[in-house]
Amino acid sequence: MSEQTIELTPTRPYLARAIYEWICDNQLTPYLLVDATQPHTDVPQQFVKDGQIVLNIVPHAVHQLLISNDAITFSARFGGVSKDIYVPIQAVLGIYARENGQGLFFDPEEYANLAPVEDTLEPETQETTEPTKKKPTLRILD
């Protein structure tokens, strides 16, 4: 019997969804710690400190929150101005409760060996060189 390497998907999006649900079920305030320096991360830059931002994602403060396997997206108000937020899942450093700090913080290297997100976000700028096998992805567009 030969050994085959099975490539597993990262656990980060699954754990983030579970911890978010746990925090909300316990009437706590979920905070999302984000590496704002990651490509395609769209957060209010005026609140970024040392390359990171903490976002309050309590259900009554955000609109259309979606925690997918690829990104966390929602709309929220910052200084009275509505902004659409896009956080690639590899930019999520942690999710925790404001009141007690309980939650999960993720290994920043978890996504280091995976293909960059740029390949799936801008297909019109890709050059057709040699075909690569990739898992299919699904993006919801408004």
C-alpha cells in the first residue's frame, strides 16, 4: 500500500465560525483580530495600529456578516460612515470575547504554504501559462 499525502483544508474558518457562535450564545462581544497588512484586506485604515486592527463583530453592530472558508465580510459603521469590510481568512489572527479574552488565536504560518489569494481574486489579469489543479471556489457577489 503506497502512502498518499492528503491535502487538508485549513481549520481556521471552521474554528472561527464555531468560536463566534459560542461567544454570541454566551451573550459576550466577539472581537476579530486582523492582520491589516495581508493582501486584499479592506478595513478602515485610520484604526489600524502596528499593522493590526480589532473589529467588534457583535450581531447588532454589523450587517450581512458572512464567515466563509475564504473571507469574513460584513458592513459596519465607523465614525458614522458605513463601510464594507473584507478580511481574507488568512488575515484573521484571532477571535475572542471582549469581556474575558476567551477565544482562539491562530498560527500566522497556517496559510504560508498555500497558493496566494491573488490567483482567485483577479482572473482577468492572469496569464495563461501552464494549467494548475486548484479546488473550485465560490464567491457570493452582491
